[in-house]
Amino acid sequence: MGVVTYTDELTSPVPAPRLFKALILEADSLLPKVVPQAIKSIETVEGNGGPGTIKQLNFAEGSQFKYVKHRIDELDKEKMIYKYTLIEGDALMDKIEYISYEISFEASPDGGCKSKNVSEYHTKPGVEIKEEEIKDGKEKAAAVFKAVEAYLLANPDA
């Protein structure tokens, strides 16, 4: 099994605690509302929302994929760090055993924040994954980030 690691950083004018709350803590209800063309629903399959919880994200009709399941590995609300592992779903493309993610948010001097996402793709034996195969997913994740950011900027009380 090989491991391919990618790191993305995004900046936002939205303060870190507010963006963390929206993208991580309230994602189950907020994402289907903000990006219904991408995400149909997010439901808890097992657990109470903390480490060990299994969630299923169902993609919208017409999407390339149907669903993914992920396990929450760590949720540190104080440090604004979220770690989870994608463990099931057609997005693994029969090439990947699992994908581990670590997302962190930190305040920037201008009052906004910087978000860092480290993804580790653990491939099945003998499988090599190319950056182009991952690029589409990364672009879609960045689009969701920017859509939530726009929603928060347009709705200061949300």
C-alpha cells in the first residue's frame, strides 16, 4: 500500500471560529442548504458526533458519486482541528483503501483565517494514483469552502 499526501491552504475573510463552526460543527445541516447541487444530505450512521462517529454524505442527483462514509478521528473545538477518515464509498474508485484528512483553522492578522487541509491517500497494493485523479475532488472541496464562505459573508447572523 502506498501513501500519497496532498496539502491545500485556503484563506478567508471569515473569522476562524465562525468558519470552523459552519464547515465542521454545523456541516450536516448547512452544506445541503448551501450547496444542494453537490450534497443531498449528511447523516450520522453511528455515534454521538465525537471521535468514532460514522457519518454518511450523500451526493446530489447527477453527481459522479453516490455517497461516502467517514469516521471522525479527532474533533478539537478549542484548537479548531478536525481529523477524519473516508472509509467507504464509490469516491474511493477501487484504487484507494482509505483517505485520512486533517483540517485546521487559524486566525490571520486581518481578522480572517487560513485553513489547511492535509489529505493522505492510502492506495491499494500495486495501485499508483496520479495527481490529476485527485485534482477534481480537491477543486470541488475548495468550491464548497468558498460557497460556505460566501453564505457566511452574505448572512452575518448565520
